[in-house]
Amino acid sequence: MPQMRRSIVMRILYVIPGTMSKTELGEEELGRRKKILQKNAGKDTVVDITDIEEGPSSIESSYEEYLSIPATVERVVQSEKEGYDGVILGCFGDPGLDAMREMVKIPVIGPGETSMVTAAILGHRFSIITVMDSVIPSLEKLAKVVGVERKLASVRSVNIPVLELGKDMEVTKKKIIEEAEIALEHDRSDVIILGCMSMAFMGISEEIQEKLGIPVVNPAYVSLKILEALISSHLSPSKRAFPYPPKLGK
Amino acid sequence: MPQMRRSIVMRILYVIPGTMSKTELGEEELGRRKKILQKNAGKDTVVDITDIEEGPSSIESSYEEYLSIPATVERVVQSEKEGYDGVILGCFGDPGLDAMREMVKIPVIGPGETSMVTAAILGHRFSIITVMDSVIPSLEKLAKVVGVERKLASVRSVNIPVLELGKDMEVTKKKIIEEAEIALEHDRSDVIILGCMSMAFMGISEEIQEKLGIPVVNPAYVSLKILEALISSHLSPSKRAFPYPPKLGK
Amino acid sequence: MPQMRRSIVMRILYVIPGTMSKTELGEEELGRRKKILQKNAGKDTVVDITDIEEGPSSIESSYEEYLSIPATVERVVQSEKEGYDGVILGCFGDPGLDAMREMVKIPVIGPGETSMVTAAILGHRFSIITVMDSVIPSLEKLAKVVGVERKLASVRSVNIPVLELGKDMEVTKKKIIEEAEIALEHDRSDVIILGCMSMAFMGISEEIQEKLGIPVVNPAYVSLKILEALISSHLSPSKRAFPYPPKLGK
Amino acid sequence: MPQMRRSIVMRILYVIPGTMSKTELGEEELGRRKKILQKNAGKDTVVDITDIEEGPSSIESSYEEYLSIPATVERVVQSEKEGYDGVILGCFGDPGLDAMREMVKIPVIGPGETSMVTAAILGHRFSIITVMDSVIPSLEKLAKVVGVERKLASVRSVNIPVLELGKDMEVTKKKIIEEAEIALEHDRSDVIILGCMSMAFMGISEEIQEKLGIPVVNPAYVSLKILEALISSHLSPSKRAFPYPPKLGK
Amino acid sequence: MPQMRRSIVMRILYVIPGTMSKTELGEEELGRRKKILQKNAGKDTVVDITDIEEGPSSIESSYEEYLSIPATVERVVQSEKEGYDGVILGCFGDPGLDAMREMVKIPVIGPGETSMVTAAILGHRFSIITVMDSVIPSLEKLAKVVGVERKLASVRSVNIPVLELGKDMEVTKKKIIEEAEIALEHDRSDVIILGCMSMAFMGISEEIQEKLGIPVVNPAYVSLKILEALISSHLSPSKRAFPYPPKLGK
Amino acid sequence: MPQMRRSIVMRILYVIPGTMSKTELGEEELGRRKKILQKNAGKDTVVDITDIEEGPSSIESSYEEYLSIPATVERVVQSEKEGYDGVILGCFGDPGLDAMREMVKIPVIGPGETSMVTAAILGHRFSIITVMDSVIPSLEKLAKVVGVERKLASVRSVNIPVLELGKDMEVTKKKIIEEAEIALEHDRSDVIILGCMSMAFMGISEEIQEKLGIPVVNPAYVSLKILEALISSHLSPSKRAFPYPPKLGK
């Protein structure tokens, strides 16, 4: 049995598909997120974080998803050249994930997809609590593409814009718990997913989990840990499923 | 019963999400396509055509689909301001269709989606004959999103790049017929869709239809005619399904 | 590219699968409907209307659907001989549509099927507002046969019999809006279909559309316009899907 | 626990939805079928058989299915008045089954539906061997309506018209076995259904079952036995699912 | 046509996969159930009943389902050697049904599966009323395995443990009716299944059926009658679907 | 953000649901597998391995699956008391996984389920290559239960019994590659799963992956790494989905 790589360092890049460093949140927020990821990473894992030069400040629509993709793909392609072992696409909607997988050979992980399959093995029916009603259709579409829509009980939103989630943490947390409780009661969910990366980095998922008494999937954690799992298992998305664009000559 | 609009002229814009005028095909090909569309349009319809300034020369991958979207959305937004009554997104993969529908109120039609629902009312099982194996996964994904995947018998490709389809028309036509015949025999299709706009404008769909003895859906024709049908029925995609991005303040 | 037919007149027959002219509504209602269709038809389209000699006065059950079919098929077969270019089967339940397609080569359009695929491209989830609870099961069955049941959010009824819909237009309109609003709120619909041809000809669809703020598909309009679209695109249902009955010797 | 009815005689009518007695087969064939049914019925069951006055001679298309329905419904309604305890609709395609259930309260059984659910509990994937390619689409549609399409592996035909099945019994039997073997090998079936009542009464199902080594469902047997099971269990199709046509005033 | 067996006696064993005779209910309850089954069986049918030596006292979880299987399979294997013509697995959850079918050639019937397919031919949407919330997930899973999940409207529970169902018959009956009425109203069911064998033997199904006005499927009755139907039709589960375990050397 | 556990040791038990130590393979094989797992585990992970006292020697049927469950559940319950942080159920068919999750609070991982969701994020269509035809139905059933059956392209077998897989490693490897190549070509798979734990521990998955050029999911690796991921993310299967058996009084 060939060994899985362990002795050497694993380098992971977390790419935010937006211009977060130019928003109010600034570089500081990037640093804060990096620290959280690094703290939770394996001992031999080094996590770096970056955002992109050109794109939306945050993503609450299909339109903003698409705006973010060209620069993010470019950043992912570059990361492979820089020797990263894997990339986390830092938006729950996984914008452009298939394109990134076409362009590189290293594993690129989407938090939406990863959280959904994790939820699928933790229970029978999961609900996603996300930011705004405007992203519900595209998360339902994502579940279909991932192939687990039969386990999706519902997508519900707190109707707080991404950039305001952190303004009043208590309000946000309370709203998330409220929507999750409706999902449990009304949609018969048995697993909850936090459906936004800014929620994921608020440090509230375990408190909510305790409160609800059912698993709460934090997309930041599971993306990190499952990417580590894939890298150490020498697994990368299938090039037969995500072929290199023929015209680009590889 | 409120009248449907008839007396006034209907203005339609066909937007090519790529830089066709900068390729070998050039402005001439745009002119040729416009002429075909105009000829087949209703008497009071005026069809204009345009491509985009920045984007891929042709689309044979998810990556190129995404590259095309930002400039195309912008062009569609502008077309609404210019008073167009509707837009055809001129690529069979419908790249960014949901974003365009978020950003405008006039109907935007995707040839892939439109062809698939047309095929769904013409038979029980349809096959799509497209250009390259590399686009098969994203057309299968499109069928799921449209919601007609239960009638999709197969997607098959001729493995000729978009920009070479016209190099030898006879070879292309022969290859399409060959793949369609396999679809009939092996996948039990009863309707064929030409799965690429450059195929659609080659003027071969009716000959192939006659040869095969089953309906061959030409995405250029049906997009045009169904867009006219929607406009004259005062129907436009639901803003509840495709809401305006909240942050952009409308 | 072969020209689509435009220069010559397009002749369409709207066949009511019931004995409307013998009901209270009488020939007058047929004339009124013909006028509405003609007004909304393309400039070169001539629309005729007919009902059948023997059959139900209106259709609110599977039983009445079947009663209507033999005479209606016969009328459709005859219409092809008379040179019509296409037929609209004038009942939302599309009774016997497959049989009609077996027996003729010209396109026969069912308003139920046509409205459902139109709704499928206008949004993510559609609801049908129909006349009586008794037809809900067969409309749900129709959605399965058409292949778009994944986008069907609900079928709801106003519980007013077909022949009484016009007795008090204001009540009917109010009831439709009420049910549609429940569909929006409770079933998360983003498109509404008027699920009865007598509703379609009441001239209320656009007012309801304005009121609800989402697309309201009028089966009369879309059947007419999509039939015109098919005829001008030289498309007819697949004879491989709807073969001529073998014993009848064609 | 209320007793199930046993002491009194159970009267069943087998209704052939066609004019068999007027074909070459004649009254004799009706008598022969009645005898087979009676022989296999429970001790207290009396089976009668009838065909209809007006309708197709045999059914190999949707068109002929619909032609058979009005007279057959009438016959079923009459049978309830005559005191029959249940009816078998004697055509594998179950033409008009829902209408019959709307019009009476006694159980009406369709051989297609009954055979499919029986096959569903005998294995994981079933195939139907039927008469002509022309009925394949409507049997696939039937499986969807019954709700067991996920277990339908395939519908295959011997391409022998109904009225010629008995001309050369050996040829017919050989053709059925050939198609069934393809279904086993190619479609991975583990249960076979004889998809035509004229096949069912040829007395060959058990020989084929022995030959193939897997269950062969005979629609005549299972319709009879399951109808007896329903009657003795006091079960009849739901009037909530198949409501009486509202206008007919019951 | 080979005769179906009628002249000889049909011997059926009802196996309770639990240690009922060791519970408070005792041998007496086994005797009572046998009597009910015998009374409702065909004239030539002899029904025996047995429980198992080692296993759970009742089944309200997946864990208890599994505990019951080894001894029950053994009892089923033995029953085939003893000459039984068929076996009813006496628990609504059908625990280990596939294993039993692997190990014997005689038909083994699961009440859950049998009731679901019976419900599927009686209406469009069925609900199961069962004992405890804890078995809802495994009944939903069973519907998927049977292949009729598209007709499953809901599983609801009265939240009374199996062994307490009979303590106050009136309370139990009232609770079942209450849950069934919610299923009708809220889940749009048109058929109800009693989802527990102890409910089935309480002698209340017909009273509930009368009260609700829709079919109430009693799993004890339909298992008995459909097993008789299979035996007399010479049908047994497919050995291709349920092959003998290869290592055990048959 | 609460820290994920890292500083302390993570203890994992791999439970073989069979009596492997009593077979020819003996304790030695258990030791060998433990070593492989330990080698691939995280630095702070301690892996133990055990089999069960009573059960089948290997699993190639549903019957043997069920035989293994009672003792394995007991072992899992005990492992929780012994302080293990998580358990891997060491059989690809995941026998009794739901029961184990009912009985404990620590995460229990099934290699079948875990491999399928991993495959679901690596490509569009996966195939499972397993030991014997006799387990194909239960793996197809597992895919339905997990909820990813829409991505399952096929289950294929090498038809070598579990206990003989290691007799001639070259033959086994060659057979696996052959079947995988058929899956790629014929079933259009883009990811392969080794569908048996004895295959997983043969040390051939990466060689096969290289040969095929697409991801080959090794269920031993991914179970280990994803269990580590769940433990470090504080995630355990939902007790709402897998409730404790009510009668057992917790």
C-alpha cells in the first residue's frame, strides 16, 4: 500500500472570491480568518488566505457570483503554480467551482458542496440557513448539481446582508437559531448547515449546535478538514469529469 | 382582455457571449446570422446582433462560459436601457442566464433551455448533439436546472471545435447525422437538438430533420420564435425567481 | 438555411373538446373566443374555432375527459385533411393529446403541456389554479407525463364549476387571486398558470399578473403563440414518439 | 375485528374493452378465457366475462385505447348496478381506469397496474414484454402514473399484432423468451411481466417462467387474485383520489 | 394453461420476529392472532403462527429490527423444510425481508412492502400511521427500497409504544383517527395504512375506514390475501434479485 | 470560535463485523490492517482494530450482513464506554450502521456511505467495483438510502469471493481494472470506488488510480480521514435522525 503523504507540509490556500480587503472589514478580517483556519488545521498544514483584486465586495446574487469567477479562477491557477496542495473556494455558493477544477489538477473544494455531503452522512434531512432570500434559488440549484437534493429539507434565510452579519452578533445568532428551529419543526430537518462563510467564521456554530441539540455543519471547518482528507488520500476531482478546456491546448 | 402588443415594432437583440467579430469569422459572420434571424422573424420584429468586447472567442468549457458572463450581463443591462423588448443569449449553454434575468425585467432567453422545453413537448426522449465532449457535463447539468432531465436521453458530441465546424460543412453534417442515429438506436431518442449555436446557423437543421425522420430542434429558430411568443404574451421571467441583487439597491 | 414559411397564410384550428355550442354559452361564446384568438394571432395567421358534436358539455373529471376524445380525434384528423397547419386542443387537461399526435402529422398543441413548459422557463416553481378539486389528480399526472413535475409547486382550485366561472367575474377573479396568493406564500411558487381554458378567455390574466407581481401564464395565448412558433419552425411532434396505430395501415 | 366476507359468493366481471366477439376469435375466445379465469378463481368466486359493443377490435395505440373507453366505462357502471363485487379491466394498458374508478364504488382493477406492483415486490427491476413497439411509450407512461417507474428496467416488444399472437403459438413463445432474455442480460431485469392480455391467456406463462428461472407475472392471474384479495379485505379505490364527476350530481 | 394449485391445502406460517409469548401478552395473543388470520383465510388455507426464541419483545427502532433478524431467518428457513407454502414476516418494518428471500424459495411477504404497493393501487398519495416517532425514518427508507416513495405522502405516529397500544383501545383508536385526519388535510393523503401489526390485529381498521371515508389498509389482511394470491399464482420472489449467499454452497 | 480538539489524542476503533481472526487470515491480518490505518492516521490519532466473537467469516449477502449486526452493535456500544472518539464499521455494505448510530453518541462511519459522498464531490458519475454479483442489489439500495443514487453510474463485480481476493493479487488487480474500464467506457463513470474492505487493504488503489487516470476512492483511507475530520469538527450523526430506542430507557 503506497503511503499517504504525511511527513511533508501540506499547503492550503483559502481564496475569498471577492474584494474583502477593500471593504470595511479590511485586511484585518482576512488575518482573523486565516488564524482560525490555521488553528484548526492539522499539525503539518499551513493555511494561507487571499482575496481577489477585482470582483464583488460580497455575494448575495447569481450576478455577483459570476462577477467573482474570472479573477478567482486566475488566482486558483496561480496557486497551483505556487505549489499549493489544495484550495478552498471561500464562498458557500461555490461560484465557478467546476471551472476551477477544469483549470487545475490540485483539489479545489467548495464549502457548499462539502457541507451538503457531510450533512448527508449525519442525518436524513438537512436545512441550510443562509443570509438573504435572494440566494435561496441558487443554493437549491447547487443541491441538485451536487446530487443530494433528496436530503435537502429546506433553505431558509435570516435576511441580513453578508456585510452586516457581524454588526450585531447577538441578533444574527438569535435569527439563525430561530430559522433553524422552524426548519426542525416545519421542515423536519435533523441537520443544520450554516449557509454563508461569514456566518462560519463568527465562532457561533458550536453554541448553536448545543442549543439545537442536532449537528450544525460549519462550512469553514468541514472544508478545511475534508480538503486535508482528500490531499492525504491523494484524491483530486476527476479530470474526466472536469476536463481541461480543449482550446487552451493542454 | 387586454390586447397583446402587435401594432408596434418588437425589437430583439441577439447577444453573442464571445468576441466573434475578432475571430477569423469576423463581422461578416455576425451580419450573416443577423440576416438569417431577421428573415425568420415576425413581420414587425427587428433583430439586431452584437458580440462582446472582452471574453472567449468560443465556448467549449465551463471556464470559458464564466469568462463570457460579466461583459455579456453588462450588454444585456444596456440593451434594456436601449429599449429592446427582449434578448437572446447566443450560446447553447445559456451561460449566466440567471444573472441576466436578475439584472433586467425584459425577457432573456437561453437557447439551451428553450430548445429543451420545446423538445419536451415534441416527444418522449430527446438527445443533444453538441460540439465537444468537454461540454457534455455542463449540458447535463443544464437539463437538471431546467427541470426536464427525465426526458434527456443523452448528450453526444461530434468532437469538432466550434471554430472549425464550418471548415468542412459536409463532414460536420455527416458527423451530426451519425451521432443522431446512434442516439436514436442506442438511447431511444425521438427528438434531436442541435446543441451549439454555430451548428444552428449552418443552415442544415431541416436537411438533417428530413434525413432522420424525426424533429430536429434548431436553437436559433426556437429561441427567436419563443422570445417573440413571450413578448407578445407580455411574459417575462419571474422577479420572484430571479430577484434583483439586494445590495445593488433597486 | 431553408426558409421558414412566412409568406403564406398559417391556418390554425382551435378545437373545443366538448359541446359548448349546445350549452347556455352557445355559438356566441365560440365566436367570442375566436375573435380573441384572431386578435392576438400573427398577421398572416387565420384562426378558426369549432367544438364537437358529441361529448361532455364541460370537463371536470377524467371521465368527461375520455368522453370527449373520440369525436375530438376525428375532428383533428379531418382538420389535417382540410389543410390546417396546426391544431390547439382547447382543454387545459390535454385530453387525448397523444392519440391526436398518433393520427396526424401537423402539430397538435395541448394548453396544459404548453403552459407548463412555458412556466418552466419563467421561474423555478409554478402553481396551477384550476376550477375544481376533482381535476387536481389528473393535472398532477399531466405534469409527470410532460416531465416537468419537479417544477410543479402545487395545483389549487377555486371550486367553481367551468360553466359557472363567468356568472360572477369579480368573484371568480377574487378567488383566483386568493388561491394564487396562498400558492406564493405556502407553496413558494414564482409563476402562476391559469388552469382552465374558460379562465383563459375571461380576459383577466394580465390584471391578475399585475396584482400578483409574478408571471401569470394564460394557456390560450401561449398555446396560440407556441403553435405559431412550431409551425414557422417546421416542427411537429415526433412520429417516433407518437407512431401511427399499426393496424390502421398507414 | 369485523369479518371479511367469505360465506357469500363473490361475483367478478372481466370486461374486454374491445369488440372481440366480432373478430375472428369470436364468442368462443370469450368463453375460453372465462373458463380459465373461473378455474383459477377462489371456490366462492363466480367470474363472468363480456366485451363491448362499440370500440376497437384490439388495442395497439393510444388512439385505440381512447376509442375503447366510453363504452367500457358504461359497461362498468352497469356492472355495479348488476351487483358485481369487482371488475377487471381486460387490457394491459389499463385504458380509462381512473374514469371507471370515478364512476363506481366497487373495485376496478387494471392488469398493467396490478402486474407492475406485483413485480415490484418480487424483485428489484422488472421488464415488460409486450406486443408492438407502438405501445411502449404508453406503458412507460403507465409506470410513471402507477409510481413504480424506478423499478421498470425496460419495455420490449415481440412486434406481433395482438390478433396474430395466437396464429403460431411456438413463434410467439420463442419471441417472448428471446426478448425476455435480452431484458435479463442487457437491462438487468429480475422479473418479467407479460404485457398483453392475449399473451396472458395463451397458457404459456409458467413454461416461460421455468425456462427463464425468474418470476413471470401473468396479468390475468394476478388481476383475478388481487381483485379477490381486495374484495375480501373490503378495500376499494379511494373516492378522494377518484372523486365522482361533480357535475353528474352524486 | 397450467392449472394454479387449488385442490390441495395451502399452508402459511405467520412468524412474529420477537418474543411475544414471553411478554405480558403471552401465548394467548398468538392464539388470538392466529384465529383472526385463519378466519380470514381462504377455505383451503391453514395458517399457523409462531414467534421466536431470542430477540426483542417488540420493535420500535432499527436496533431492535436487527436484533430480531437472525432467529427469524432461521425460523423461516425451517418453515420451508417443514413444507409451508409461504411465510408472513409479522412486523410492519419488514426487518430482514431480503435475507429471508435469499435463504428460501417459498414466498416471504413483508407487511410494510405489501401494504405500500396495495395503497399505491388504491389512490395517489398514502400516509402511514405508526406507533412511535422513532420508526419514522426507517419506514421512509422502506418506501424508497420498495420503490413507491413518490406516492408516500407522510409517515405519522401516535407515539404509543407497541406493548401499550392495547391498554386503552379507545385512546389508541382516537389517536390513529386524529393523525389520519391530519394526514388527509395537511399531507393530502387519500389512503391510510395502519403501520404496525399490533394495530392491525386490534380489529379497528374497518371502523376507522368508515370514519375516514377513505381506504384503510390493514397490513395483516393484505399480507394474508396477497400471499395467498402469490402462492396460487405460482409466484415467488426472484432468485436473481435475492440470490442464495454464494459461500453457503447451494 | 470554540477550538476544535487537537491537543489531545484521538482514539478510533476499526470494528470488523465478522470473525476474521478465526479465518485463515487470522489475527495477523487484523494486525496488518491496523498498521496500515495507523500509518495513515493523523499524528495524534491512535487506531485500534477488533473483530467480533460471533458472526459470519465474511459478508457476501444480505443474510450475512444481518448475522453480523447484533455482536457488532454490542462492540460499538462498548467502545463508547471505553472512551473511543469514533468508530469505523469495517464492511463496505455498512451493515447495521443506523442501529449503531441509534445506540451511541460518538460518530460511527460506514465506508460505503463515506466513499459514495466522497465520490460525489470528485466527479459526476461514480461506479463501484465489488466482490460478488450477490451484493450488487444491496449496494444499489445503500446508494438510495445515502441519497446519492443519481450519481451512481453502476455497481460491477469481479466475482471473486472476499476470502479469495488475496490468493492471487495480480489476478484480482487485473479483474478490478478490467471492470473499471468497462464502467468508464460503458457506464460513463468518472470516479471509481473499491467496493470491499479487503480490496481496500490490498494496497492497490493508487496503482489502479494511476492506471485508470481517474480518482479511485479507497474506502479504508476515506473512512479514516473523514472520521478524523468529523471528530475534530465536533460533529456526530444527528440523534434526531437516529434516536435512541425508546423502550431501552435513555
